[in-house]
Amino acid sequence: MIVGDHIEGVLLDIDDTLVDTRGAFTHALAAVRVHYLPHIPDSQHGEIVAMWRADANGHYGAYTRGEQTADEQRMARANELHAAFGGAPLDAAAFEAWNNTFMTAFAAGWKPFPEARQVVDQLREHGYRIGALTNAGEELQRRKMALCGLEDVDILVTLDTFGVGKPDPRVFHEAARMLGTQHQHTLYVGDELDVDARGAKAAGLRGIWLDRPGTRRGGVHVEDRHVALNEGIPVISALNELFTHHVLGERKAT
């Protein structure tokens, strides 16, 4: 699975790559369930989380294309969740309170994956330039990275950079430009095969799919290792496999 000796920079996704956002969603939706869906037993909480993450109607995708705001996509998904699990419809005022409950608990649940800090340090020690590229807003992601002790990446490109996100090639190209690396010598690692690895490859970067056990979204998302490997996209199960599976090697700092 060796990517090659000519990688100069590594770009990392944030949510569910560096930070356990699935866990944070689980925490946030537990607070929502207590306040808004108290009739739903603990045994069904996994169904609530699964529906939220699957986002079957693609509201978050619309947000990343600049078609909805962050609050608009979240309100649409909140109302779909309430409709599915017997909650009351949310108008604008009710959603403001709902969103405060959700976002407060969401931030309280932010945690880096156990290997994230070590891998960032290893990348730097091995001479790679390091950046983060994310499909969320800058203010939110800077707070998240700081709280998780990962704010020292060299560059950050967010949805706010162009008003659209991955897989638009402009965001990959801008991240490589800011990193100071040529597209073909830049590796991108993310947890979504279609948006991250395929998007990076289509933009001329080297894409890797991080397929952590038990964290797939389901729904409309393409999540098939055979598809990835047939397209020449390496697959890893944890960030530290960048080194243990010989995807990357040591390079001299320039």
C-alpha cells in the first residue's frame, strides 16, 4: 500500500478523522433526546444517531455546496428527526433553543482520537508539512481543534474559504497552495470515500480513505473497500496506519 516517496505534505480531514465527531454527535443527541424526545428509550438512541449521521436527504451536502446555511441544514435535519421519532415540529424560535441544547452538548463531546496527536507529531518529525481541510465553518473548527489540542497544524482550509467544500477541487488546490506543495505530492486523508478520497484524487492529490471500524455513516454514502481499492485508493483503519502499514516513510525536512 505504499503511496510513494514523493509526498511532501499531508492534509487531514477533521471530523471523524482527527476528532471523534460521531461520539460528539452521540453526546449532543443524548441531550436532545432528554429535552425533546423523552419518550424514546435508551435502547433506541443508536437509531437517532444513525439517522442524524446518515442525513438521507443530503442537507449537509447542500450546506457544503453553498445551498443552505449551517442553521438551515441543522433545522431541516432536526425536524426530520422529530418527525421520525415523535417529536414536536420546530419553528424558528423553537429551533433556536434546540440548537443551543445541541451545540452546547456537541462541544462538550469533542475529543481527539487516541492516536491523533501522536500521528500529527510523527508527520512533523518525519518532515511532512501538515494541514487540515474541513467541510465546516472556520470559527467552529478552530475552537474544536484548540479544545482537542490539535491547533498547531500548519494551515487550515474550511468551508468559509470559498463558500463551498469538498469535493470541489478548489478547496483541495487551495489547501495544497497554502501548504506549499504540488498537488501530486500532497496526500489527503479523510473518513468519507466519496467526498474525501475520491475528491482528492479527482483534484490531482493522493487520496486515502480512513475507514474506521464501526463509524460508517450509511445512507447515501459510498462505503465499500472493494470500490476504493479497485480505484487505486488505499484504505486504512486508523491514522497510525499511515506509518505501520508503510503508506508513508520518513523524509528529510526541506
